[in-house]
Amino acid sequence: MLRIEGLSAGYSAKAVLNGVSINVDAGQFVAIVGPNGAGKTTLFKTISGILKPSGGGIFFNGVDLLAVPPAQRAHLGIAHVPEGRQVFPSLTVMENLEMGAMTESGRRDWAANIERIFEWLPVLAERRGQFAGTLSGGQQQMLAIGRGLASSPKLLMLDEPSMGLAPSTADFVFERLIEIRRQSGLTMLLVEQRVAEALESADHGYVLEAGRVVLEGNNETLRADDRVRKAYLGM
Amino acid sequence: MEGFLQALAAGLLIGAVYGLMCVGLGLIFGVMRVINFAHGDFMMLGMYVAFYLFTTAGIQAVFGNAVGPFIAILLAGPVLAVFGYFVHLALISHVSGTRTASLEGEGHYAQLILTLGIALILQNGGLIIFGSVLASIRTPLSSSAWELGPFFDMSIFINKARGIDAVVSLLIMTLLSLLITRSRIGKSLRAAADNPTAATYMGIDVDRAHRTAFALGSGITAIAGGLLATNYPFHPFVGLEYVIVMYAGVVLGGMGSIIGAFWGGMTIGLVQQMSTLILPTQLQNAAIFVVFLLIIFFRPQGFFGRMVERT
């Protein structure tokens, strides 16, 4: 579904990504893990078009994404739940969800989507009239996820959903994501620093360090790998 | 007492039009955070467009002196909206919207200089094309009045043109706030203003949202200008007299709030008219800014400004 080939990108002179190749098949849950500054967020920004790559290619269902203007990429079925949540603070919870449904498919499936989103993330139903800027961090994260789901995406990209949350809240967000994935079978691409949880729930994983993929494999291979166990799992 | 009620009525009427004028800038400066110092001159153009539509383009001949001016004024809105659209496309878009990431001070310095330049071109271009003679949109309604009352033994006189101006302002204001709060377009404009990056992730074309807001704001202020022109004569430099009032109104109402900008403009209209009761008319504008400072001192976020941080 998503094929990234030899992607290089960065900010002005400083290269952050160096020939990264990643593949996400339909229905797969893929996790990209790695330390701070490895280029995980840069990778997501490049997929969404906020950053222009300096080399390589990105293909989504056979479409060359680099030829598609950034604002059009959501309409192809890519939902980006950004780092730090980035909800619209002066819009209500409901209006934030409506913004998620700006795509054609999101508009078509609005009624069914909103019902499922409220079922998965009941806190959003309780707070539907509240301004998003007044929500707690965990609630904002659920709103960001709900907003992504409201577009009826083919691919849901999640950038560090646990960032800045209390451990118990982060656990809860993870548990919700796994439940959503179990019920919907949605293709997901997750970037995460909480390596243990990410690798446990994903089908396939990539380890990104200093802008390069240093390791990849299915969840068992990665969790059995010595380097991963030492560096990330603390074993 | 009679003088007080009369000044209050005059203040409410002119305040409604000032409110509409401020709302136009509020969309551009308050919501989209783009500084446009040429906004007063856009309004000046709106006044001349309404004037020429009324006189030369034959609206006067078809609709007469009573209805004609208001039709011309309402038509000036779309004309200036198109003008604003292209000014944004050709010039402003280079220093706003998604470009601001690579500019210093969120592009505000560049916007300031660029729009001051546009203002100078419009003022002096106006002088060449329209001349320096005072113009006005004359209607017999400007010199007749409705008598309200008598209440007890007092009557209030409402200038007919100003009365209609205020009603038109309120109608447009209502339509606009419905558009901004309820419609899909309005919500996406607010999302694009809140967080341009996240709006792009949602599939909203941020530059196009900005252009829509800019066109809408230009058109709204042009209509307000046309309404003012039924009572106040104008000239190519008239924008300077109003642009500061517009900014004061937007800040007073609270940055980012459309309703707030309207009440900011209303407050300015009221203060301006009421101050004539106790102060010489030359001090009208001084009174506005004394009240402005007092309000900002006690409520720095303005009437409707929210202290929610913008991410």
C-alpha cells in the first residue's frame, strides 16, 4: 500500500533521513521505532508533504505521492495523527472531527464513522461541545486519533501517540488503538519511542537510527534480536 | 437627556457600520493573522466602485435615488472581493499562509511593508484616477429622518440613510457569522487559522483558505465603506482615517473573534458619538483611543478574545 524507496530528506543543509526504504502492505500494522532525533517525525512530514525530500520516492497504492500537492494527499486516504496532537484549539471537539471528515469518503461515511468513533473513544462523545484547547493531553490525543479516523482513511499514520502523556494514559491510548485495529482491520503505520509496546502489537517493525533503517523484520524476529533487546527493551 | 438619547441613537447607527467595517479586517487580521495596512484603501476603492456603479453605470437611472445607492453598495462588495482575491494571489500569498514558516516574525514584517506599499499605490493611484474633489453617494434619504417617539415628551430623529445602513450592516453581519460558525467553509477557515500544518493533514488547502478569507474580508469592508459614503463625503486618502479605527476595533473585540470585531467597531461608534456631548468634536478620535486604552488595560484579550494558546 505504502512504498517508500531510498528516501532522503532534511532541513536546509542538514540531512535527517538517509536512503530510508519502508513498505506497508494493506491490512498490516507496521511500527517504526528508534531514539529521539532518528528522523521518525521527519519521515511522516515527508509522507504528508510538509517537507520536500531531497531524493527517493514515495508511492501510495501505486500513485507517486511526490507529484501530489500536500493538501490532496489526505484525499487519497492517508490520515496523519501528528506528533503533539495538534488539535484545533478554538474549534469544538465535534468541529475537530468534522475537519477530519473533509475528504470525500469522510463526508460519505460521516454518520457511520462518528458512531464508531464515539463507541471506541467515548470521552469524545461526552465532550463533543467543548473547545479542543480546553481538553487534557490524553483527551486531545484521542481527539487527534478520532479526527484521523473520521476521514475513512486507508492508512492511519500515528506519530508518537504516547508523547507527553502519563504512563497510565499512554497505556490506555495504546489499548484503544489495538482495539480499533482489531475491530476495523485498518492499515496502520506507527512511530513510537515506547519500543516494547510498539513492537508487541505490530506485525512488522523497522528500527530507525540516525536517519537509516538499521534493522527490520516481523515482530518475533525483532523482539528476539540482541541489539533490540539490549538497546530498547532493557534486557 | 434628549441630546443624550439622540447621541446614543447616532452612536448605535454608526457603530453598526463601523462594526461591519471591523469585521472585514477581523477576518484578515484577527482570524488569519495577516497584517493588511491597505485595508482602509480597499474600503476607499469600495466607496468609489459603489459611487461609479450608482452614477455612471446606470443604477441611478434604473433604480432611482432611494434604492439605487444600496444596490450599488451591495454590488461593490463582490467587486472588491475579486480585487482582494487577486491582490492576495499576486502579492500577499508570498508573505503569508504556508510561506510564513520560512519568514522572520511569521511574515509580519514583510506583510507590513508590502501592504503599506499597496496602500501608497492605491492612494496615489486613486488621486490620479478619481481626482482630489470630495465625492459622495447622494440619496434623498440622507437628508430626511424618521421620528421615533415621542417618549414622554422627547422625540428621537433617525436619519433614514443611516438607519438603512445599520440594518444592512446587521443583516450582512448575521449572514457572515452563520457562514463562519456553521458552514463547512467557515469551519475550515478557522481550522486553517488555528493550525495550518494540521489543516493540511486534514486535506484543507491552507493557501486557498487564506485567499477566501482575504476576498471575503475585502468585500465586507467595501460594503461598509459604501454605506458610510451615503453620509460622509470621501476622497482617495479617506482610508487613512479609518484604518486605525479598524485595527482598534479588531483588537478591542478580541483577536480571532468575528463577533468581537463587530462589537469593537460598535464601541468605537458609540464612544465617538457620545463624546461629542461633553467634548469638542475635534477630540472625537482622541476619546476613542482613551477608551480603547482603558478597556485594553482592564481586559487585554479584548471583549471576546480567548486566552487559549495557539499551537
